[in-house]
Amino acid sequence: MVTMPVNKLHIIVLLCLLCVSCVEPYEPVLEETQEVLVISGMITDSPGRHEVRVSLSSPYSFPEFQGVEQCLVNVTDQDGNMVHYTDQGEGIYAADVPDSFLDVGDAASLYVFTPDGREYRSSFDTLLSCPELDSVYWELETQGTADPEKSLPGIQFYLDMTGSPDDSRNIIWRVDETWEFWASLFGNYIMREMYYMESFLSRDIFKCWDSQALDHIYTASTRNLSSNALRRMPLHFVSNQTERLQITYSLYVRQQSLSLEAYDYWQRMNKQAAESGGLYEEQPASVPGNIHAVDQSDGEVLGFFYASQVKEKRIYVHNNNLFAFWIPKVDCEYQPLSTLW
């Protein structure tokens, strides 16, 4: 009979207990203010529709947009000229801003009056001249992953920008993506009302486009550079993990000038968005902005309102079997016509 020392026996028993014990997920208790008012928006010198959003902050564990309706919203310039916004529902307010409302050098302030009688106003933000957006282009690249032995092929977008000494030194880029895709299966008939079948020859009905705004925003400053210019500023990377690059892919870039205060705000927003999910991080919406309650007793309000000049550019990327990497295709399950009735 082989005997085991008592100390070693205790260690083995302890290890066994650790292996079979349950792992309880840790839910940190976050000190967050419930239902803080959040107001955000911008105005440019471009005519057309402009929006302001009014909402309530949501709990960390259940993030959602909680729009506040029936507010009075307007924007005033430094001379007292005013544009009124109409309630579109679900916390969105819109105005058709005329071309003559703002010019470079003008300043604008947002005013919001809520249904419960509270008033909020932003500080005046000055519209600065935006540098020229020279070009947007792409290159074939690979991007690393969490696995050091695995990388993803795709295309990386860049831009070049050149500004004068009088242009803004602080820039933000907002990007929309659009891609073309075709249905997996084709047919020769269209079903009309009362199950009437009509034959057709064109396949254009299977050609579709999907479009969405990217969650990420890009910011940069040339304040510490000798010239007001940027070269090879990295933007969005598109990997081969979706069907986006299968046929035609398009990137729509809006370059906007920022005041120093607006740039610092969006820099902080980007930083907190990158750090969100950390154990002690706050919600990204908790970044202080330039909006305050007219009556200081009305409590905290979050968000930012700014004025900006915009330069735009769109680029198309056509596959044409040029990519030396695999791209998945849209797939769907075949459903016979007889199963539709």
C-alpha cells in the first residue's frame, strides 16, 4: 500500500474542488445617473435638411435610444437670426436650413425647450473653413487579429487633404459604406396578385444595394504640423469576412471642419468608445459637452452642438476578379413556388 503525504493530499483535493466549482460572472456595480438628457446635433453652411436629436440616457446594461418628443428646438446665429426645427417623432427634430443662414466665420447656438418646461442652450460654435479633400484611395492590405498567427486580407482606404493657413486645423470624417450584391437564385416569373404569374427576361430585379453609416468616426489635427496637410490618413478597412467586396463597394466620405472645443469633445468620445467595455469605464455618452441648462437647478445634460463646413467625396471599388483573396457569396435556401400557398 502506497501512502501519500497529508500536505500533497490537501493540495490535490483543493485542486479538484477548484476544477468543479462554478464560475460566477462578475457584474460590476456602476454609479450611473439614470435618464440624463442627451442633446446632439450639428449645422453646416450646406443648404438642406439638418437634424438635432433629443433623448434620455439608457442604463449601461440595456443601451437604447430613448427619444424625447414635443420639444421646441431652434438654432440662432450671432446676429439673432433663427431657424426652427420640427418634431419628426422619436426624438428627432429637423429643419430645412437655407443657403444664406451661415457663412464661414459665423457662429451658431442650439436652444431646446422640453415638455416639462426646462430650457437648454449650447455655447456658440464658430463655423471654420474646411480644407480641400484632395483624394480618397485604397490599397490591398492585411490586418491582424486577436490570433497572432492569423491575419485578414482586404482593402484599406486612405485620404489626402490640403488646407490653407486660414482653414481649420481640426477635422472630423464621417463615412458611409454601400455595396452591391445579387440574389443567389434567379427565376423567370414574377407572382402578381391572386397568384397570377408573369414571365420576364431582365435580371435587374436581382441587383440590390445595401448602405449604412459606419459607427466609427475619424478625427485628426494638424496643429502641431508645419503645414495644414495630411497624407495617407487611414480610414476604413474592409476585410474578406463578408460579401461586401464581391461586386462593387463604395465609400462616401464627409470631411468637416471643427473648432478646437468641438475637436476636443470628439477626441474624448473616440477614446471612451475605444475603451468601453473595460471594468471601470463609463458610458461613452457621459463625455461632457457644450450644452447646459439655462436654469442650473435643472441638473445635468450631455451632448454637443457644433457648426461645420463640409467637403465630400465618393469612391467606387469594382472587384472584376482583381482581388487575390476569397470573398464569400450571398447564399439563401431554395424555396419551391408550391410552398408559397
